[in-house]
Amino acid sequence: MIKVEKFIPGGFSLGTDENGKKIFFWNALPGETVTDFEVTKNKSSYAEAIATRVIDMSPHRVKPKDECFLSTSPWQILDYDYELEQKSLLVKEIFREHGINIEAPEVITDGKDYRYRNKMEYALYYDIEKAKIFPAFHARGSHRKIPITSSSLERPEIFKRACEIIDNLNARGEEARKFQSLLLRCNGDGEVSGGLYENKKPHPVFDNLKDTILGQEYSYSPNGFFQINLPVYEMALKEIKKFVTTDEVLDLYAGVGTIGLSVARDKNLTLVEVDKSAYKELVNNAGNAKTILDKSENITNYINSKQTVVVDPPRAGCDRKLIDRLLEVAPKKIIYLSCNPATQARDIKILLAKYHIEEIKTFNFFPHTPHIENLTILSL
């Protein structure tokens, strides 16, 4: 029997076995006792596992909506208020681990914890007994596919379209192994685009979608980068806009431009993106704003002391070359939005040599998952 102590960054809950080995659990909550579990990864110093039987059930445990919850959203077993509380505490702990003491930040949500995803990618599973293809997800910690008949995270228009496409495959007698996956995206008006990725063939070009964010229309490809939860993303943008007080704004890791163009379209705005596909969409969206196709760390000569600099890097965080240049030039304000608070805290620890934290707010872009979106405002 292993007593579960707490959640740790990444979303696991932590326990220690009788030999002192750390066990990282899915499907177990702090305070519960795990009596049976299935190991999915076993290393000398730790193991990852799925709890299959627990006792001393947490009062915060709820019944998950989906049978496939461990594949898509393992925090479906937490009541929603407890999820928000735990995400706040995790941000505080992550920053503490990097030597930064902060108060547990407010976690902002629109309260809609299901049917929020505007993009989903399904595997395809062939059921031999039923002689049909089903949409599927991969079992957590495994390449094994789990067929599904329902899913509660994505917009209902997406799952409906997925079933229509798969019904068509079944009517034609297609084989699931012919296809890599099925990717679908939905805009705010319920229009769905996307389709099948076929093995050993180039990915098809799907029809672009359009969405309006803070009154501005954006065009984007279904298989490119675009925010998954637009209502909560708009809440983050409104918060960011409060801190854009300079005439010059530099938006790094800009993607298709939704941050800079939403909060600083009326400023002297420059947007930088390295991905050629995203950059093409960025140019279409940018209007009169200046755009640059390059790595953000390669354009450090564009940074000046009069700017607000916006960064929204990938999970790996900002390149050290960029961090060093920000410290050297010292723009008035740095707005740092991150999908990975651990690399964000690592970068901010360095920047605190010259800056101070003006504001930290956490946004629940991905309810019922352990993913955290964190906004930090740095000022001189």
C-alpha cells in the first residue's frame, strides 16, 4: 500500500513505496492510498504507474465523464474547484523550486470545463469482432489504441464529423492501418475542417478556418498552430493588453499573430515567427504591422529599451541568447505567456537580475488536464 502525498509538476501524484522508491501515479489523488497499480515505466530511482485500486478515497474525487479519460484528460477525477486550487499551488511550487517566492496566483477560467477544445486528433482502431473502424486514443504510457464511442473534451461538432468520416470509411470497407490519424478543427461558428492523414503520403492541405478574437478576424490552417480554447485565451489577451503601455511592441514566437495583433495592432508592432507555414498565415493577418521570418533569438538587434516585448515560446522556453539580450538592452516591460511554467520560471529567474515581477496570473486553458498556462509580467 502506498500513501499518495501530493501532486507534482506534470500532473502526477506522488507516493513512495516501502523501499523508498518514488512512484508517480495517474488515477490517484493526494490523501488516497493505492493498493494496486499497473507500472507503465520503471526506472531505478522512480516508476510511473496507473492506480487500479485505491482506498481512503479523497473527498475531491469525482466520477470521470469519459472511459478514455486517462488518455485525454487524467484530471477528470478531480472536482473542478480542487483542480483550480491545485494548479495554483503547482505554479507556486514550480517558481519556488527555481528560487522565486510568489503567492499562489489566481487561476482564471470561464467555468466551461468540457466541450472546450476546438481541435482533436484521433487514432483509428479496427475492431475485428465488429468488423468496423472506431475513433481511438492511445492508452497512457502505451502505444495501444483504445476505441471510443464518446468524448467530452472537444466541441461536439468535431466528434460528430469524426464519426461521419469513419462511418464513410466503414461503408467503403477501408482498413484502419492505412491511416495515420484523423485531425479535425472547429471554429467559433461550428464550421469543421481537417481530415485523414494517410500513411506514407504527404499531409493534405485543408481548408482554412476563420475566427474572431477581441473583434479581430484571423485566418489559420486546421493543422497549424492556433489556440485550443479561444474563450479563455481571450481572457488572457485582455489581461495582457492592460500592460501594453509603450508605443513600440515586439511580439516574439508570434505564430499567426494572435497576441500582438490583438493587443497592440494600434502600436508600432513587429512580429517574429520562424515556422514558414505559420508565417504565411501571420502575413495574411498582419495588415500594416511589420513581420519577420526568423528565429526569435536571431533578431535581437530589433530589441530596444523603449519597447514592450511579448514572448510566448514553445515548451522549451526562451533561447538563452534571447534572455541575455533582454537583460543587456532592458526593454521597459516583458510580457511572458507560457505553456510550461517550469521553463518560464527558469527564464524569469535569470531576468530577475534586472526586472521584478509585476503580475502573475494562471489561466485554465485545458480543464481536466494537468496543463497550465501562465502569464508573468516583468517590469524594470
